[in-house]
Amino acid sequence: MTSILATPIAETTIDEWERPAAEYGHAYQITPPAGILASSITDLLELRALLEQRQPTNVRARLCRIGAQLAGTAGIALVALGEHHEARRWYHLGQLLAEETGDRALRAWLLAREAVIPFYFGAPAAALALAERARLVAGSTVCSTTAWAPSLEARALARMGRSREAQEAMTLAQQAFGRLSATDTSDTAYGYTERQLVWHDGSMWTTIGDSRRAQSALRAAKDLYSDDEHLDRALIALDEATCLLGVGEIAVACRETEMLLLGLPGGHRTGIVISRARDLLAAIPPRGAAMSAVRDLRELVENCGRPELTAG
């Protein structure tokens, strides 16, 4: 009867489960998202078998936390691939698992991750609402989302034309960042790093139209990333191209974007990057439509396509 009621899992086994969750989160900048997605789901299937068994409360809480992180990582990969409807389902699963842990920081992180979907796929008001909710769920808990959520609010507000409120939100993000622990500011997956804050500040100024501040921040952010961290560097480069477009450098912006796309490894030329390139093309004024650089970029974007959702 005792063996039925309590099925103990060795501490080292749980440690082994926690390790890949962290590794996948850190690898998403370097490893193609299709591979991250496949590995995360494989591990979640195995984890499900453990959760279907009766476990001591503390063990179940740790397993649910691992599951929430893995679901979040699957969501990150799906967002990168441009599969935002599927990503929402995984973030919802992550929330259900996180609720069993009682970890407000984890729930807030998942909400902020979900807010990225409408931000990059054309619904800044929805992104703002989710980011605000993430900040409220975090509450007084000192965690990465207390800085990340308001920076996301700032960029969403900028896209909505509310520049003064955007700058106020970014100030809140910068103040919250100063209160984070060294662990939070060094964790590229579940934390919020200085380079992300600098990039997001530059992204906000790009949207507002302050090219001087934007270019300075974006250049500084890119220098903080290594060459093999493809996703964020690509998104920063697209912000830089948008900034060039804003000052009338249409051909240069298109050539820079074309070079970026051609230089990315195939597995990283994903839906979110292509979507941002399309946003750039959509912002080109009518006078630039006939430029050869614009035509070349449009042809490249249309021919890129999406990668497969399973690892080879």
C-alpha cells in the first residue's frame, strides 16, 4: 500500500529532468527552433508518464515546474517558426502546470512569452494587455518579468502611437532591471539580460522615430551578442533596417535585410524573421516600390518559405 501511495523518484533523476529544461531555454538562440521543438515535446511526453503516477507533493511540484518550462520552450520555438496559434496552446499548457507550483514568477514569465505573439504578429493592443497582466501576476516578486513586461509594454505602446507612455514604461523597465539578481540578468532563457533591455530600448526608439537614440542602442545591443546567437541578432538587424527606412534610406534598408536573410542558416530563416521582413516591405512608401532593391527583397521574402516543424 505504501508503494502505491508514494512512488518516490530519486533526487538525481529529478535533477536530470531539470537540466534539459534549462539547456533548451539557453540553446534557442543557437539551435534551429525546429530541433528545440522536437526535443522539448519528446521530453514532455516522457514527463507526462511520471505525472500520471501518484507522486509526493514536493516531487509533483518540481515535475510541474519542469513541464511548464518545457511547454514554454516549445512555445518559444513555435513563435520563432511563425506558428503562433500552436504556440498559444503550449503556453496555455505551461500555465496549467505552473499553477500547480504556486510560482508567480513562472506564471508571469509564461504570460510575457505569450505577449510576444501578438506583438510580432500585428496586434500591439493585445500584446500590451498580456504584458500588463504578466506584470500584475509577478506583483512584488522580484523576478525577470518585472523588467521584461514593462519593456514589452513600452514597445507595444510605441506601435500604438503612445510615445510618452512608451517612454514611461521603458523607464519602469530600467528601474526594475536594476533590482534584479545576477542570476536573473545572466539567464538568457528565463531571465532578462542587459542586452535584451538595450535592444528593446532601441526597438522602442525606432518605432517612435528617434533614429539617433535607436541606432545607438541597437548597435550596442548587437555587440553584446555572439555571432552564433542568430534569432535576437536577426531581429535587432531588422530593427536597424526599419530605422534606416525611417530616415529615407529605402535601398540601404532593403539591401541590409537581403544580406541578413541570405546570411542566416536555413534553420533560422524562420516565420518570425520573415514576418518582420514583410513588415519592413509593407512600410516602404509608394515612391520606393519600383526600386530594384525593393523588388529583390520582395522576391527573396516570398521565396523563403517556412521550415519543417520536425527535426530531421
